[in-house]
Amino acid sequence: MFRISPVGMGSGRVEQLSSFAMRLAEAMAVSFADFFRELVAPQLYKKKRRPQRVSVVSKGVIDGMTRTAAEWVAALEDVASVGDLTTCTLLPYAGAIGPRRLVTTNRRWCPICLQEMANNGITPVYEPLVWRIEEVTICPFHNVRLVSECPKCKCGGQVPLVFNARVGCCRHCGAWMGQSTLSHDEQPIGEFEVHCALACDELLAIPGTLPEGRQVLPSKVAVESLRDVFFEGNGAAMARATGGLASQVNGYATGQFPAPLHFFLRAGYITGATMQDILVTNSFDVAASRRHDEQFDVRRAVPKRFSEQLAVDMGLQAALDGDGSTSVRAIAINLNLAPASVWRRNPTLASAVSRRHAAFVAAVAAKRRSEFEAAVHAAVAGCVHRGEQPTPERMKQALGDPACFLNDWKRATIRNAMATVGL
Ligand SMILES: [Zn+2]
Ligand SMILES: [Zn+2]
């Protein structure tokens, strides 16, 4: 019996549960669909009624702090016969950090890290949990932005749990997504982004440092001490500094709701407190801490239906402003939505995008046709020039298209070209 365990346990580069699930299926040499149906689903539905047809819930996020995450942890611990898998998720931070908008639905990755893992062969290629944390946007080792679109087919919407899931590979075209270099034509990476990436790395290493049975501090305790030590107990001042609303900060401090991760990241950036200081020891070295003066914008929670509408509108508008190569379907795939939802959210723009895409496809086809006609004429003329008979074999070779006589239109084009030179 083989046995694999998650990579990087106890470190900030711990493997995400989805990645471990994909690798487990691969180690068992079964497709992810079979792995799910035969091994995971029986565990997931042990206590619940099993649906008629089980299929992978592709939009399910198992790496966060939800019940789904806890159920998958239990199921995979059983399937893989490995110990505690909670550290491959954000479950150890329940109660300390707000659960909303914590983990991205889609996979994101540093292509250079992937390529290095593949090249060095020391650890298996895997996808670290830190890549899936919403607030992490860059790879601090390579100073590049994390990407979410396949380098080959350019498709986003890379949800991890699909029937053909493979670590480091595109769910749409199967291409390997590691790259040795990336072009640097994007916006420069800011100091706060670097702080977030490093602080989240530190955050994920915390469970490995805690003594058996100890947990991270509850949000309320962490917020109160930050406020008292650095803001003289003034919630409103803390709210101003972190770009929040006083009512929000008071809600966190009184334990009405746990503070979101971005609040702790901003607080850490401003005060110089580390994640360990904030969530474990609560002892702050005020004199030694390096403070940043940063004006943060107020971040208000956007209800999901608004953000989805906004994403659809922006996606459609970008397609309309582009070269026409993007279809409504491609936009839907990138947003993890059904094409029908994109149409429903903005029928006017969707139909404009469709018309533009149809024109683009037609133009591409026309261009291909005229290129083919020109190539045929040149090939026939070449034969005539050399005094050869343009046989089907010669034509196939000259055109580099062994299937050209199978297509009615191409066959007719070749005949017409031969007729024009009297053959
Ligand atoms: Zn990297
Ligand atoms: Zn692809």
C-alpha cells in the first residue's frame, strides 16, 4: 500500500487540501472522478443521505474554514490513513479570523515556483495553501504576481475539484502551467502586497508551533490587545488607521463577529506586530516594531450578487473593447458561471459581445480561406513551373495539409486552381 502525506506540514508552505486530494487520486492511479465517487463520497455521505448520483461539486471550496472543509478533512484522513489534515485548510483559525472571503474559489499559482518544483524533484509538485488565500496576490520568492489563467489556453475558472483534476495542470486543456520566466509588463508590486504574502506565510506556520492542545487566540482577544497596546484603547483611532469603520472595529473588539484577515494584515503592517504576536502570544514589542504610515481605503463588504453582477458587466465590457476573440461562453468559464447566468445578468451587453465574436470568427475563417487559396495557387504554379503533374500527393505535401482532399471546400479550391492553369 502506498502512502503519501501533504507536503510542507508545519510550515507556511503547507499544501492545500485540494492539491493533496488531486495527488492522492494520482498516486492511486485513478481519475479524480473515480477517486471522488468510490473513496471520498462514501465517507462524506456516511452520516447524511446519499444523493442518487454523486458528482464532484466543482465550486466547492474545501481549503477554507467551512463545514465542507471539515467534512473533506475527515474523509481524506480516512482515505489516506494520515493524521491531522486540518492544517491543509484554514480550519485552525476558526474563531480567530472571519470566515468570509478567505479562500479563492479558483486556484492561483506562481508559475516559477511550479517549474522549480518540477525541476528540482526534491518534493513532489504541489500547490501550497498560501496561494489560495484571497489577501495573497504575489509570490514573495520570485516577486511576481500569482496567476489564475492557463498560459496555453488562457482560460481562468481553474477550480480544483473537477473530474480530470491534476496538480499544476490546466483543468480545460490539461497543459502544464509552470513557466521558468514571466514577462514583467504588469503594475509594480507594492510593499503592502509583500507584507501580506509574508504575513500569511507566517500565519500558516503557526499551528506547527503551538503546543499540543493549544489554539490560536479568539479574534476578540487579539483585536482588544492590538487596540489597547497601539491605539490607547481607542477603537475609532484603530478604525481610521486600518481603513475600517468604528462600528466594525467595535464589533470585532466586543466579539460580535471575528475580524477578517485583511484587518489583521493591515494592523500588522501599521504596527509592526507579527501574526505570532497578534494571534498567539499577545506580547508586543512596541519599541522595536517598525511602523508604516499607510492610508487604507475603507473596505465595505459587497454582497455576492452585486460582485457577481459587477464581474459579469466588467467581463463583457472588456470583451467588447477587445479584439472580439472572447465569446460569452469564455467569459462564463472565467467567472465560474453558466453561460445562461451571464446572459441573464446583462442581456444587452452579452448580445453585443456575441455579435462581435461572431464577426471575429467569420473574419478569421475568411482569412484562413483566402490564405489557403493563395497557398493552393502557389503550389499549382510551382508544379507547372517545374513541369510536374500536381498529383494529390504532391499537393498534400506542398500545402503541408495531408487532409486537404477530405474537405469538400478545399478539394473544390484545388480543382478550381488547376482548371485556371488548364490542367
Ligand atoms: Zn514563486
Ligand atoms: Zn489550458
